[in-house]
Amino acid sequence: MERKKLIELVGSIFVALIFLSSYAAFGNVSPSNSNGTTTLRPSQTVYATANGNAIITSYGGVMNINVLCSNVTSVSNSLNSELQVLERNGSVSNFYSQQAAQILVQAGNTSTYPLFLLLYKDTGTYASCTNFTSTANVKLPNRMTFYIPSQSTSAIISIPSDMQAYSLPVELHRNMSDTINVTASALLTLNGSIYGSMRVTQA
């Protein structure tokens, strides 16, 4: 009886080894998806771009100030004095100036755009030679018209909800619009959907 069980065990191991060898030989073959669709290869896609307006939903928490004025020390001192006041009332969480020409500011209980408006007045007549940059969190429209260069044609493509939010670097200025011009680039499948990820930049 024990001999019979041993023979069955050895036989089972042998069959398992054959199965594993077969699996290794054909391991690059992907099983079909449960919904009956298959993943399209990049050769079945076309490159396309779209221009449109994205809505600014909020601003990032970090702002960079570059002072390019001839009297850089004077302008920087004025900004640092105001930043100290804003830090005491909680509007600024922290700020750091490695050199007079550049100040890095971390917002506190407000976002970077209101901070910019408060600091802008301290640059006075030197506003034109002082740059304030941050990031803007934007939301793309539900649909965008993509131009396909290889086919000299265009198509209206639906943007999935999980691909509508992006963070873009922006230069801050007074009277900023609630929207921003963007360029989106992506690979489109033959059935008109976006393959993989999408790249979005300010137009």
C-alpha cells in the first residue's frame, strides 16, 4: 500500500514538472481579459494632440520668488520683512532665502496666489523685474478635440475622469483668469480611446 502511494506521489510530481515546463515555454502569452477585450499594442495607436482650456481649481503650497532687479538686496529685504509678518499670522508656514535673488515660500493657512497678491505690492516699481512662480491644479474638460498629424484629421475624444486633474507650473500675475490654455498629447487607440497616460503642458 505504501509503495502504491509512493508511485502515485512520484507520478504527480512528474506531471507537475511537465506543466511548469510548458507554462515557462508559453509564459509570454497573456490570458484574455474577462470582458473579452485585449490590450492593444502601441502599433495599433496614433499620436495626437489637443489644445483647450483647463479650469484652475486651486494653487500649490510652494511659491518661488526670483528677484532680477539691479537693486536686488533692497527688494529682497522688503519681501523678507513682509514674509516675517505673514509667518507670524500663519499665512506663511516657512520661507527660505539661500541668496538675495531667490526666496522659497511655503504657504500656511492660505494658498500661494493670495500670498502673491500680498507680496506683489512690496516690489513697488520693481514688480516688472520680480517673478513669482508656483503650481496650478487644473481640471481638463470632459471632451477635447485631438488632431492626428499622421492622418491629417481630428477626433473628439472623451477624457476619463481619472485623467482630468493635473498640476502645472505657472507664473503668477495680477488678475489671473480662472482658466489656463493647455496642450494635451496622447496615443489614441483605433476605437477612439486614450492608450496609457496623457501628457499635459501649458500652451
